[in-house]
Amino acid sequence: MTNRSMEDRSNSEVGPFWSPPPRPEWLARFLEETRSWDAHGVSPLDPQELIETARCNTGLTDFGADDWREPFEILLKAIEEEADLHLFGRIWTRQEMLLFLENRLRIEDVYQRHPEIDDEVIEKPIFITGLPRSGTSLLFELIARDKQLMAPANWEFVLPCPPPEAATYRTDPRVPTAQDLITQMQRVAPSYQAMHEMGAWIPNECGVAFRMSFRSQHLAAAYQVPSYSGWLFAADPAPAYRDYKRLLKLLQWKNPRRHWLLKSPEHQSCLPTLFDVFPDARVVVTHRDPVRAQGSVTNLLGTLYWMRSDKRFDAAAFEQLLTPEGTAARLDQMIDWIETRRIPSVQIFHSRYADLVDTPIETLEGLYAQMGLEASEAFLAEVKTYLAGKPKGKFGAHRYAVDDAPETRGVFHRYESYFDVPREA
């Protein structure tokens, strides 16, 4: 199907709340020029061939524990059978898969040569989580202004080896390459910039690092691969968290961090595992009108899929991610974990999106008081400066439709009541 014919589809055909944005001229022309190419031959996505290429590229052979292989193979099978990638999508995917594999090889190599890295202690990290599009990124970026905490820069997750060093951290020669890789998304779909600001020095979320374990909702969100998504939601997340802890130890080995500041919406569905792997963690859960957040997620996912494929966005195939019932079930599960003491409620703190937007300084001061941290004057001054330089709509408006039907509202009643979440829609 040509790019133009896809763009001319009606909203109702693409989905009730999303229609594809126009392609940038460079990408539309590339796809038109290569429409007769053998995409599978030009950019193969065979698991074993990718593994051997990563080994050849690095000169390394050991990937460490094998718990990444099953999801890696399931993901690639799903991409081939379900995602319907265009040629640029295949090339981009191949490049990323090789990067994840090569990072695994390099991390394992560093650990084998320096087993003392495993003695590093990850002390009382702060994790921010909550519904996607519920203010987790905003809260993360504001708290990252605090010098007593350290959030991982985006480039560290993309190119973690060799381990960053304190003396050259701000001048590391990998940063320009990482910047180019990280900002690829907004060049492929310029409208994405209004949804999520990207950059090498912007702190990014844990799910980006989870991609190296191939157990990541970020991967499920990049493709229309319902079989992989179904496997992921039923799979044990522990291997991803164990790999992540090893990565954090490696990153702080030569560039010490007092306390990590970390963030990802997917932690909300994995809180028992998070506390098993990081027992002294402090977790901040953001809360926002779930109906409003739902509409924003639909728009975000539709845009992510459109980056790599002409296939229409099939919201019904992503029931776990998109339906009100699936979202409400995950929110209710979190409440059950709190009430049954499966997770330590004294280590969980709550922040409402509406409060953060309306009164950010007062909200941060209250949150810090709950966590027993000092919100210094220098930190709050940094927050004010940061907010002044990042006005709402800096990269364009993020517009999306909202389903505010009574039956939709009803499934979220327990969550809204339990956490006193104000309605926006």
C-alpha cells in the first residue's frame, strides 16, 4: 500500500480515536523509491543471523544467562508474522536489535574482566511509576534537578560500554552518536516531539534499558505484535530486573551515584518483582484521570507503530494496553498488593498529576517530606528555572480524543476513589 493511500484512510477505518500523521517528505520519498525492493532480503531479521552478526561485530561470544533468548525469538517471529514493517522499519529494527545484542555482549565482557563490579551497592533507589501519560516523565525530569539524586542519562542506556567515568562523563565522545540514535524517532514522526521530548542528556526510563533483556513494554509498544505482547504480560519480569540491576552497578562503578532516580510506567505492573530485586527501593506512584491518560496512550502507540509500518492501527489487538478494563485491572491489582501487604506500603508514595501541574513546587515539597528527603532551596530554584524554560506546548500541542462514556468511567471507580484522583475529562 502506498503512503498516500494510507494517509487518506478515514479515521473510522484506522481506529475510533487515532489517525496517522503525514510522513515527513524524506521518509515518504524513501519508501516510494524502494517500494519494489526485497525488504526481507535487504534487511533480514533472522534471530540466529543477528546473533552471529553481533558476535562478529564485537569479537565477543558470551551473552550471559540465556533468559533473553526466548523473548528475543518470540519478538522477531511476531515482527515477521504480524508487524508488516516497511523497508525503513525493517532497517531500523535490525539496527536496534544488533545494538541490544552487542550491548549484552559488552556488558558481560566487562563483568567477566571486572567481577568486583557486582560488589557495587544500589542504595535506596527512587523509582517513579504510574499510568502511561500520567505525569511520570514530568515528575522524573523535575526531581532529576536534585543534586543528591542521579538519573541515568539517555545516552548511558543506549551505549553503556565502556562504563562511563566521572572525569569524562560530561564530555564522553559517545554522546553525539547516542543523540543521533535517540532523536531518530522525532525525525521519523515529527509529531512525536509534542508527546515526549528526546535527547542524549534527558533522563530516560527503565523500559529503555529493559529492551536489552527483550522483556520490555517499550518493545511491545514499537510494533503491532499481539503474540509478543501476550507473552510479555504473562512472563516473569524478574530477568529484566536482574539485568537492570547489573547495568546500574556497571554505570555507577566508575561514576559513583549516591541514590539512583529511576522511572518507568511498566513498574506499576511489576511492583512485587521490583521490591524483590531492590528491597530498599522507594516508589513514587503518579495518579491521573485514567480516562484522560487512556486517550493519550492511544495516540502515542498509534504514532509509534506508524513510524515503522503502513499497517493500520488495530487497537482491538492491544486489549491489555488500551482497553479500559485492562487498565482498570492493573490499577486494581496495585491496590490489592497494597492491601494484602504483598508490597511495602511504607515505601510507596503518591503524587497526583493535577497537583504537579497546578502547584509544582508545593507538590514536590510535600512529596519530599513524605520520603524523608530535604527539598533544598537550590533544588527548588533549579525546578523553577527548568519549568520556565519548558513551557507547555513547546514542541506543539499533543491532541487526542477521550472516551468519557459512563461505562468507561465505571471501571475506574475503585481506583479514583482509593487514591482521590480528580477527573479531567
